[in-house]
Amino acid sequence: MNKSKLNQFIIYLLENNFVIAPQYDSEGFLHLNKLENPKDFALVSKLPLDSWKWHMLPPDQKMFEYKGNKMQEVLPQIKSQVFLGVSILDLQALTLLNQVFEKDPYYQKIKKKTIIIGTSSVPEENFYQFFEKFEEHKLEHLQFDVFLAVQKTGYKIFTGSEDGQRLLDKFGHKDYQHIEYAGPIREEGLDAQMVAIKDAMQNNHQQKIWDDLGARCIQCGKCTIACPVCFCFRIYDQSDLVKGTGRRSRCWDSCFYNEFTQVAGPAPKEPKHRFINTAAERIYFWYEHHFVRTPQSFSIPGCVGCGRCTQVCPANIDIKQTIQDILKNKKTKNAQ
């Protein structure tokens, strides 16, 4: 597919779909927004600051409503949407979210209405811990509908689902290669770096690392918002006792917030009981979730190496440097 044909394809997508794509704003920042003009689509080797999580797992989502003793589930009502220009790193993030929310009806309703078009463009910056180069054999371990592999003269097209095949067939493009999804784990087995980090965190706890980070962290939670795979949420109710009506919703939450691990029943000498209280405990909890518990549950890393957490951190905490410190301490201990 050449660039002219790609432009025609985007016009075709815009006719019947809500298309979300990376676009530069007036200040030169790359963001995900509704695409109005094909010329605004930025197919570049750079990640948008916001992730696709915003459109798959909304920050605030109604779950059900009730009136009296009657309850009505409220599933998302959305039009068919297209994610255009999803990088390999963000495809990894969506593949993980698909596993986490495999049985979640709200997430699945949005997923069924979404066409994902990936691209082989990867960030040029070399501050990513899990930097991925595009290689065709990796595509069978990512979930997508259509994939654009950038070449010198245009794009090699792959499909990863029947929806992707139907989309291209209706558009009139037959020159594509279909790839069956083979699951997230590659033939060579578990990711070696993931295993090394998991082992280092589990078997070589270095409290000084977390104390030093805790002294810098202001617990703002920006890293959890920017992260494409942070998915923790809380559930809250709103009710009108006079009318006898109400609703239950869920919204994003952060393990850096005070209320995240707060439970009923005050602990001695404390006004409220929380399982994690200090900044050091919270930042360790965040890293442990990504690099220990997620690999244990899903056998894939809980970090895709996008670097967004580092970019937004007001305390300049660098996730790559932190991981290097963890692994360095493990090697030092083994050498003793």
C-alpha cells in the first residue's frame, strides 16, 4: 500500500467510524484526538503523551442504575471506533489490558466496537527499558486488526483478525498477509529480562532503593495516569434518597493516593487504617505490581517500556534507572 492508497483508506475509515489518531496540537505536543482530516494523522516515531487506555477504559464509567428495587445494567453506548497508528509498545499494552479485562462486560463492549490499526513506528529515544524493534515474527503475539509495517516505498499490510480482513476487503485492498494470534508468550519462552527483574525484586529486597525514591516522590499519581497498563479503579455510588434512585460507577484510582488501601476499623494510634502508608511503601507497591504480580498472573511484563511515567514525573524518577539499580544490587549481592 503506497502513501496515496493509505490516504484513501483513512478517508474511507472516516466515512463510518469515529477515528482516534496521534496528532500534533498547536504547541507541538503529540496527543490522541478525534481525526477530522487525514493530513493531521501523525505517523511518526514518537509516542503520544496520552495512551489508548483513555479510550478503552474510560476514567469514569457508569456500571448500573437503580430505581426502587429495580436495577438496570448500563453498558457503554459507543459508535464504531478506529484506533489508527497504535505503536508496537501500545499494542503490547492493549494486549495486556485485553487479558486483564477478558471477562469484564464494560471493557468487552468497547473492544467489540473498536478496530485497532497498529504501526511498526517505534520511538527513536533510547530511554526505554524494554525497547522493542519491529520484527514480523513478533506480530503473532500482539492483538490487532490491521497492521501497517512502514517500508521505504509504502506499507506492508497485515491483518490480525477477521474484522481486519473484512475491513480491507470492503475497502478493496486484497494485498495483505493474515497472521493468527498465538498468545502473548513467544516461542522462546518467558521474557528473560522480565524474569530477571522479577527475581531481583522478589529475592533481593533493597529497602534503600525504595527509601531514596520515597524521599523524592510527592505521591501525585501522575505515573499511574500516564501508564498505559495501570488499570486500578474504585467503585462509588451516587443516590437520591427522596426519589429512590441511584447509580454505581467506577473511576480510575491510584495506589499513590491515601484512600487506595484504606479500610474500615482504625488501627491503634491512627485515625484511619491503611495497608500502605509511606511514599516508599507506595512506590515499591507500584513497581512490585508491574514487575512481580503482573508477570505472575499473566506471564508477560507489566511494563511495556514506553517511558511515559518518567516523562510526567515532577520528581524526575526514571523507571529505567530504577530497574538498573535493582538489577545492579542483585549482581552485587550475588558476587559477595
